[in-house]
Amino acid sequence: MAERPRSGGPVRVTAAGARQPSLTDVAGVAGVSHMTVSRVINGTGPVRPETRARVLAAIEELGYRPNSAARALVTGRTGTLGVVALESNLYGPASTLYGIENAAREAGYAITISSVSRPGRSSIADAVENLRRQAVEGIIVIAPHVSAGRALEAAPADFPVVAVGGGDTAPVPVISVDQRDGARRATEHLLALGHRTVWHVAGPEDWLEARERELGWRETLERHGVAVPKVIRGDWSSRSGYEAGRSLAKERDLDAVFAGNDQMALGLLRAFAEAGISVPRDVRVAGFDDVPEAAYFTPPLTTVRQDFIEVGRRTFGLLAGRMDGGDRHARALVVPELIVRESTGPR
């Protein structure tokens, strides 16, 4: 059964399948023209405060929801942002996406995601174009791979695009965690404990973050004038960390390891335990990411924490700047934090 408004005009009907209230319905309840309602909804013209209050009250009473397509035609805004994301369940990319979604939601935007399985030039270009066809207001590309960074060279100059990662040469605004600084912090921490050097289990070479973390580790050792051991290469997985740990357990001078992420550090801990190597008594271990489980490893893991909520906020800020015609070459870094736990504790 229909609810009758005070004005006697059209109403919202609550029965299943009933017609949804229209802009004209709102106008009838508020006692104004439909153009006045449109101005209130779209913010396109002056409306007296008391009239605006009546329109908003009518909208709430009827449960009116503006047609997003029609509103976009009037305002030129869809309230939607596009995100090009890698199909991955890895902690970093997934947490980056969460941080972006959180920031967009706080700003009143919805997110449309276009996933790519292989971050090549054509796949990312296709994803960007697909999102543009959906009338998003701007696009964020999560670009942790070297190939994804190169693909940004084809980003449209006439459309707001920003990248999370993407490298120093990307022709779009870039936000990233200072991976090199995080690696420096972990390596400095281990050296300060009196170790002769620090071994490194690195991530895949085609990941920009892995390259930056390895570079930060190497530069720190060279700055201190200590030997730089050979890099052990993993693929971010605990399995690859375990295999690296089995190899490292054979090294006679091993006493400190910096793993490129926490999952590989977990594999290291398992391999060392099987080899009878005690952490931290015999070898100290540090990781990177501070996954939620890191505090519950055996022993709890010293690691580098990335603030993905801040990454999301800064990313949205860069995109908002681009949507307002800002600098295409803006750069921003989020500083990571070293979290010290028992894996680098007293012996």
C-alpha cells in the first residue's frame, strides 16, 4: 500500500516491484519545481536555505536515489574512480588496493577495478581504456612490476592517471613507499647488533619493490665498508624462503639475514629450525611488510611496516590534484617504519 505525502502528490511504494520515487515526486512533496530539486541534488545553482532543507527532507522521506547516469550528464562527474590492479593475493598489492578503496570511500567516491593477469604494456593500456569507457573521473594504476612501469609511458596525457609504484621515470604522478629506506632501516638495525655483514633473500627481479629493497640493503653494506654477500633470489613465497633458508644454513659465516618480505622470512625460520639453527641465538632475521601474522611467527618477526592507509590517502590526493589540472610529474614517498621483535632480540 502507498504512503501518501503531505502534499497529496506521488509517493514511494514499498511493495516488491513497485516504482521507485522520481525527481518529480520529490518536487511534489517539497512543493517546488523539478528544476529546483535538480539544482539541490547536483549543486548547479543557487537555492535558498529553507528551500534546500525542504527538498532534502522530501528526499529522505521518499528514499529517493538520484540516477547516476543522468547526474553525470548534468555535472560532468560520475563519482567513480578506476583502478588497474594486478591479479594477486600478495599482501602488498592487496593492501595497497584496500588503502585506495578506503581513501576513495572517505572522499565519497566509488571504485571500479580492472584486473590484469600479466602487467604488460598492452594489458595495462587496454585496462585504462576500458575504464575510460566507463566514464570514471580518474584512474589509479597499481604498478609494482618493471613492465607495468614501462606501460605507463602510454598513459593518456589528456586524462588524470596516477600510479602506485611505477618507478622514477613514469610520466604520471607516482606515490610509493620508500622501499630503499625501509631496507636501509632493517640492514642498519642488524649491523648495529654487531654482525659482520647481512645476507639478503631478495624478491623477483621484475618487481620494482624487490629492486629497491635490494638496492637499499646493498648501499647500506657498502656505506659501512662491509662485505656484500651474494643475493639469494626468491619469488615472495614462503616456499622460496624455505629453499633459500636450506641453502643459507650451509654458510659457515651466516649470522644475520634480511628477507625481502615476511612470507619469505617465514620460510627461512622453518628451514633454520629444521637445520638446528636458533633464531635469534645463532642467526638474526628481519623481514619486510609487517603482515598481520608477523607478530605470531616463531619467534615474532622484526620487520618493516608499510602504512597502506596513508598510501591510499596520498594516492587519492595526487589523483585529485590531477583531476584539477595539477602537475603530471608529481612524486610522493611514504616513509616506512621498522618494527623490532624477538627475531632480532638478545642472544
